[in-house]
Amino acid sequence: MKMQKMMALVLAGTMTLAMSSSFVMAAGETEAVKAAGKVVMTTNAEFEPFEYKDGDEIVGIDREIADKIAEKLGVELEISDIAFSSLIPSLNAGKADFIAAGMTATDERRKNVDFSKDYFNASQTIIVRTDSDIKGREDLNGKVVGVQEGTTGDVYCTNEDGSSDIAVKEVRRFSKGMDAVSDLLSGRLDAVVIDDFPAQKLVEKNPDKIMTLEEAMTEETYAIAVPLGSDLVDVINEVIDELNESGEMDQIVSKYISVSEDDASADSAA
Ligand code: ARG
């Protein structure tokens, strides 16, 4: 009897130990990344100046921040380039360690991911043809608007929860902002709604045909996403702090965005 009781105690003890050690392993994303020798970033490289392709390479502001994260961890950076709307599912399926994609930290997304500190301030912007009768946000009422699927611009224009006073006629969703702009140029769309700096880059490619409107429609901040509870967020926050304090963040941003606009960085605006 006594022996049995002791055995049971030992067994219970072993089980508790096994459970707690597997818990520690599951919580140690940073250690796991270091052991693997690589960190996987997932993004949607259709978003100049934050991530876009230069030949075979993915470049841009987020890429440079990701390089610093990999450097801090002492590992290789691997990049997976997928559709924007697949980023969070892919992260949560364990296919990546973090998302760096000019992603706005929204409460809705916070249900499924943890966000780092903000690193950039942004807003949704309207692109129209230069001869358009759309002069501001309210002129979008009854219009056909193109957005990048699954983005905050999509949510804003679709207005499912009725929180916006704008009722567009139709929202057309594209996997690339560039494709939406083609449809705007050809007259199939009345306007495109997309983040401010990507909008500028798209307009720069067709300056005499399209333009952005002054009015900013939303206030958003970009942050890097990790799976809920991932301790990698601490390393990412450290990197963001270091880049801000050393002035490197501003240097990175001004490589891609003309100097007059670099006050959009979350740090200098704070
Ligand atoms: N900021 C917007 C959002 O979070 C758009 C981001 C699009 N990013 C991209 N890499 N395509 O919804």
C-alpha cells in the first residue's frame, strides 16, 4: 500500500515536470529560432516602399527592419511572400515567426496575433484620375472603389459594421495595389483606397494621369505581428527601440521616402 502511494506520488511528480518542461519549450520562440539558425518573416511584397521586389530580391523599409531583427538574433532571415489576407493564418499555422507587412495594428487583428510597438504612422488615402469629380472622402458615396484585399482600406470601404458614413456603390478587391491602379487608369474603377505612402509610389509611376487627394481618411500605426504569446516580440521591441534611439529608423525610412515626408515615422511623431 505504502509503496503504491509512493509510486503514485513519483509518477505525479514526473508528470508535472514533463508538463512544465514542455510548456517552457512551447513558450521559447526566441530560443527555438536561435536553435534553428533562421527566422522566418512573412509579408506581401506588393507594397512599395515597405516591401516590394527588386528583381528576385524583396526590399523596402520592413525588409531592412527584419534584417536588424535577424542580426540581433544572430540568425539568417528567410522571407515568405504571400497574399496579404493569408498572412495571419499562415503565421498561426506556424509557417512564419513574424509578419512585417506595413500591417496596421487593429483590435480585430489583436484577437489573433500580438503586435510589437508601433514603428510607423499611416493613413488611408484616395487615388483618383486627375480629371475626376471626386474631390474628397464624401464624394466616394455611390462610387466603385478598388482596394487591396483584406487591408484596412478594404475594411473601411466595405464598412460592414456601418461605422463609416461613406457608402460606396461597390468594393472591388485586388491582390496587388498595382492591379487596382490599372483598373483606375482604364476607367473600370472610380477610385483606389490604399495606404498613403504606397499610394504616393503608385502615383509616381503615372503622375500625369492619377493623383492622391489631400484628405487622410484614417489614422493607423504599423507594427510587427507575432503569434499570440510569442516571446519574440520582446526582441522585436528592443530592435525597434534601438533603431529609433540611434536614428537608424529615420535613415532607413528616408532611403525610401523623400525627406519632406519622413515625419511620418511613429517615433518622431510621438
Ligand atoms: N496597412 C494596411 C493594413 O494593415 C495595408 C497593408 C498592406 N501591406 C502589404 N504588404 N500589402 O491592412
